[in-house]
Amino acid sequence: MELLKERIIRDGNVKKGGVLKVDSFLNHQMDVELFNRMGEEFKRRFSDRPINKILTIEASGIGIACIAAQHFNVPVVFAKKAQSINLDGEMLSTKIQSFTHQRVYDVIVSKKFLGPEDHVLIIDDFLANGCAVDGLIDLIRGAGATVEGVGIAIEKGFQDGGKRIREKGIRVESLAVIASMDDETGEITFCN
Amino acid sequence: MELLKERIIRDGNVKKGGVLKVDSFLNHQMDVELFNRMGEEFKRRFSDRPINKILTIEASGIGIACIAAQHFNVPVVFAKKAQSINLDGEMLSTKIQSFTHQRVYDVIVSKKFLGPEDHVLIIDDFLANGCAVDGLIDLIRGAGATVEGVGIAIEKGFQDGGKRIREKGIRVESLAVIASMDDETGEITFCN
């Protein structure tokens, strides 16, 4: 998606350790008009799938997922990190290793909101090693629901998450796939 | 806002300890069409204010804030709980006591995204004792920015947060204000 790639080139910052900071428009400050264009594009790419729910994970996936959901006319469910006293009833749970925060999270979704009747599109801001998406797939399958696909804003094509998940037969659509980043020159190249 | 009150009556559940569960449409599963109507209403109520940014706090405020932001044509910034290695540069920080999670969070916003030029609308899902809103006001004032108002989905009118913040001269607009809840009968009454 050209608009997103142009924005990454203009406003993204490459940091040491394979970190791409896009906090001015994607995951701290959020450009909702850009999100709206991204939502349109997700709808275009998954228009053949019978999606009735979008699943994301707190926190930075929520904004993108909610605005995308307006194009699908479906509700969003967000998986929560760690137990909250306001969550009762039966929970689906899994563990997700966070690269960003260097820890393992327990991630939960209420069984009330994910069941065998659901055809789910996963949406998240980043795909790198794929641990978050693996966890969300695990939750969906644990509910007996169907994974219809994965919609990602920015995929780090030089990490193996996207390849690994596609090899499972799951459709992954990433709006920008980064081939390489150089933290000295700031140069970013894209695969697609 | 009648639509939200009707939804609370229909789908909300009153639990012991003053807890109102609205996780089927507001803060776990999210009804984005309802959020869109709420966003319209926030815009109507704050149409006289020169708002150029919306501030919320992760996680459950983000969806409401992003969809509301489409009606204001402004970006959203969400305050983050605890430090992340992907956040660098100078940070504004404050501490917020969470009633739900029974702990104190360090909450941060990058100084890049909140400054003296900003006229900020705070948006959040709940207002009860007001600790989260107090923290967000503290971040905005710490940045030298202006608090234009506070937009809340559900205010617990039987707790003192709303009264206390209004007494500071800050405009608080809550789309549904709960007067009382009974966890035995499930009855919910509204102030407005």
C-alpha cells in the first residue's frame, strides 16, 4: 500500500536492534485518516472471506482494528494481557512472548465473544517473529472458530513470522513489507 | 445519550463491588457502530471547542477515541502504562491508581506528541473515582497544553470523580451517567 510505505519513509525512524519507530502515526500518536485508508485496503484484500469478527490484541492493534471494522461491519474483540478482576466467566488463554517488552504475557479472551460460529480476521500493527499472531490463532482455534486471515500494517520481511504463518496455510496480508532497514543511514526498503 | 443507556440496560451486568460489566459492547468486544454514534455525540457536545488532539489511555479507551477522532479530524494519542523499550526521547509521566486492577501504574506520553500548541479532548470509557482522568490532565498540563474537556462513555455518578473534576472548571461530558446500580436485582438507574 503506497500511502503507508510513503508514510513509513517520511516519518519512520530506524533504531538499533531491528526496531522501527512509527510512533508519530501508528502506535502512540495515531493518524485515524490513514487508519481509515488502511481499513479500506484490508476490506478490499479480504472481500471474499466471510468475516464476522475482528480479533486484535491490546494495545496498539485496537485503533487499527476498530477503524478497519467499520469497513467490514463487524465487532472487534481485543485479547487482554494478564488477568483483570473485571473479567469473569470462562476464558480462553494462551501465552505470548513479547519481543518489544522482553517478557511473556498471559493473553485472554472471554469464551462469550469467540465461538465455533465465528470467522475471524486477525488485525495487528506489526508482524515480526509472529508470536502475537501465533497466540491469537491459538485463541481462535481454542474457541473452535475459523481463522479467515491476518491483516497487518507493517511486516518485517527479514524476520520469519510471516513466512512461518503463511506456510501453515493462513492468508497473511501486510500493507507494507520491509525488506531491510539500516539504522546508520536510516534507509528502509520494501518487498512489495 | 439514549442509545447508549438502552444498550447498558440491555447488555450491561451489575456485579458486586460497584462493577458494571459492559464487555459485550464497550471494553472487550467493541460495537464500532455504537462507537460511531458516540463519536458523533462527542463532536456535537464539544463543537465549540478548538480541539486539535484527542488523548486517551490504553487499552479500552483507544477504540472509542479513534472512532470519535474521525468526527473531529484530529489525531489520537494514547498514554501508555509502564515503560517500553520502543519509547525513547523525553517522556511526560504521571502515576495513576487503577481501581479495576488494584495497583498503581506509571503512565507516559512522549513530549513529541503533546505540547503547548495542543488543545486536547480527553476520551475514556469509564469515569468513576477519576484517577485516570486526573492523570491525563496532569500529562496535558505538564506538556503546557490546554485541556478542552473530557468525554466519557459511562460515568458512575455515585462515585466522586465527575464532581471533583467539574469543580476544577473542566467540562466533563458523559454520555450515560449512572445514578445507582443494584447487584441483586440488576437494576440500573441513570442521572441524565
